[in-house]
Amino acid sequence: MKRKRIFITNDDGFEAKGILKLIEALKPLADLTIVAPASEKSACAHGMTLTRPMKLLSVDDDYYKMDDGTPTDCVFIGLNNLFDEGDKPDLVISGINVGSNMGEDVTYSGTVAGAMEAVLQGVPGIAISQVFRDINGVNKDTWDYELACKTIHDIAKKIFDGTFPLEPRKLLNINIPHCSIDECKGIKITNLAIREYGNDSHRYVSPRGEETYWIGLHPLIWEKRDKNILCDCDVVMENYVSITPIQLDLTSYNDIENLEQWIQQ
């Protein structure tokens, strides 16, 4: 039987601990091709570079960094230049991200965007993120990612043993709780919470009188979108792994009829 192939990317950069742990976790399952940004591209969303050329630089066998590229660039260029036409990888996995990608944060996320680009290119996509309850109070370099690695290994194996559970142009968004394997209570299927955002932006004036601004971290505050459906933020804080199916069709179908009536008034 032909060995499976997984394409890996992230938004934390090609040397980030999360992607190195992801590679270790998936090596037993498949042949890996890695294309990741040369530097951190957090919160770049689904940005694609159109105004300048980029370099695909070899780091190791089947391991590349994209010179100043986004996760979207990495997936788009990687899939269309490192694989023959009609012979794409079986799965694209983006991560393991440092920090959560829950609620409307997915619209900012470069990690989720990597999986989005995969499904646009016709390849099943998964985004995986490691949540930290207090990201400033955690030494992220010492975190073992053990639960995240076990989860993504098991999910990928389940897909390879069967099928990807979603239709085309849909992806899986996985968030891992800040706990050990023994403390994890299991997996819950969720929807996206409603994230509450602050206004943490800071203005600075340089010695030359130039104004600069720096956007800070938003606290992890949320509310349920539907009281009858589990939301990602709730279950992760209760030490469950959250898996949210995400579709790229952003149409608000419930508003089409009302909008037709409104435009005719």
C-alpha cells in the first residue's frame, strides 16, 4: 500500500517548537513535506503575498522555509510546486500553534488560514492550536505538547483508516486544553464561541517625535453562541479537546429572505 503523505505548515515560523513536535508526532504515520514561514506570521489571517516574489529555501529533506511568506503562501506555493498535478498530499495540517484559535479569532489566525488554503486547493485541512490559560505566564519553550501530539496523531490515523469527515471546502479546527494527557477529559465537538475583544492598543512617541502603535493581547473572554450547543472556549477550559468544523461559505442564509424584502422597501 502506498504510504500516506502529509503537508505541514504553521504561522509561528519554521523553527517553532510546536511545528517540530508536530513533525515528531506524524513521522510514524506518513511521509512529510514541511513548508513554513521563515519568521513568525501570527494573526496574518488568510493573507497572500502578491506584490513581490518569494524564495522557497530548503532547510532539510522535504523541509522548506518561505522567505517572508504567510501560511497561505506556504500552502499555495508548496502544493502547486512540490507535488505533481493530480498527486497532492492526503492531508494538510497547520500548527501546532502557540495559543488558542477559538471563537472569532479564527478570522485573524494564520494557523487556521493554512488549513483554509488547503481545502481551497482540494486537500483536507486541519488547524491545531495549544491553548494556554495565561499565555504571558507560561514558559512556552518548556511545554511538552504531549496532549496535542497524541490528539493529532490519533485524528490523522483515524482519517487515514477511514475518510475525512467533512465535505469539500470545510476544515477541522482543533484546540488543545492547557493540561496533561492524564488531566484531559476527552474530546468534544463544538461551535465557535462569541469572543469579547478589548481595545489593548498602545501609542508610543519616539525621541524623534514619531508616533508608533502596538496592539496588545486580548484576554480570553467569551460567551456562548447557542446555549444548546457546546462552544470551543467552554470545553477547553474544562480540559476537553475542542474540535470545531469550519466552512468557508460565509453566507448568512437566514438573512437572505429578510434582505430581499428590505431592499424592495
